[in-house]
Amino acid sequence: DGGITQSPKYLFRKEGQNVTLSCEQNLNHDAMYWYRQDPGQGLRLIYYSQIVNDFQKGDIAEGYSVSREKKESFPLTVTSAQKNPTAFYLCASRQSTDTQYFGPGTRLTVL
Amino acid sequence: QKEVEQNSGPLSVPEGAIASLNCTYSDRVSQSFFWYRQYSGKSPELIMSIYSNGDKEDGRFTAQLNKASQYVSLLIRDSQPSDSATYLCAVATSGTYKYIFGTGTRLKVLA
């Protein structure tokens, strides 16, 4: 099956802890994205990557880091510098026709 | 600041009626427009994309684009209770790889 997978589905973080969210796609898409969604708000762009070994900051990159070592993978690390990380995190990838497709999401909660 | 505006709702329509969802955007050079449906606790799924002025129909869904007035709308005919969800409007400018999302309109179809 082709698609985008995110893991884990639920993640709990303690104060001062770094956590990494996984995103994998087998759609052969070049571009990948990370968004954050808070209740009652739209999607806000954290980071995006157009090609392997290259990525750009989005609108709310502070406290987050990414890597893009493989075309299929775009992991997101939520660092301790992110003071309010509780949110729904969505990974997406994009085909050449501009259309983005989303993974199932990871819900992160700070304990 | 480039923006995409949607009425947050909820928009309530009776089963079988036409639901009309609207979205306005501020960036005149926007070229790609998307409607996503998001059920509570789930990730967004693509319903329609539209790139040219006019109407585009897909089953019970019709997207309408008016670039001169900078709005895009989604009509859902014969609305069903299963259509109850939040509908996100997204706008992209060709070549930028960035998408701007509205905050979504919550639709409730009453049985």
C-alpha cells in the first residue's frame, strides 16, 4: 500500500525532554512537510523539505528540528526549547501537481 | 501576512440540503486551491483541488473559484450526516512549496 505513515500515534513528553516524531512515505514524493494543529486553529507550518538533504523553516520553527537524509523519511524532533508542544502534529508530502497528502498524525502531550 | 479566511461555523444544514462553504484569500498571485475534510481527531483528507476560474464538479462536491474576487467555495449537494466534519481551505502559490490553511469551517448535517 502506498501512503504516509506517522509514529507513534500518541506520545507523551516530560518537561525538558526531547522527543522525535517519525514520518515515512512510499509515494516517491520529493517534498515533505510538518504542521502543527492546535484546537480551533488551522495548520501552521513548522518545517518543509523540497529535496533530500535540504529543508527550510516554516512559520513556527523555533523549538523544533528536522533532518532529511532519505527521500522517504522526514523526522521531526521537538526539543525542550519548545515551551508549549502539546498539539496534533501532521506530516504531509506533495506530488508534482501541487497536491499535499497527509499522514494520520501524532498527538503529543506534555506531562 | 498572507491569509486565508473561513467562517468557523458551525454551519448546520438538514440532511439532503446543499451545504455552501466559503473561503477568501489575500494573496493575488495564489494559483492552487484545495479543500480538505477533517473528521474530529483525524488528519485532513483531500476532497477537491481547483486551479482555474469557474466550477469543478466531483460527485456531490463542486468547487468554485473566482480569482478576481479572491474567493473559493465548496458546495456539497445532498448533504449526509457523514459529511459532518471540519472543512479546511488551503491556498498555494506555484513554485513556493508553501501552503496557507484557513482555520476551517465546521459543518453539521442534521438527520
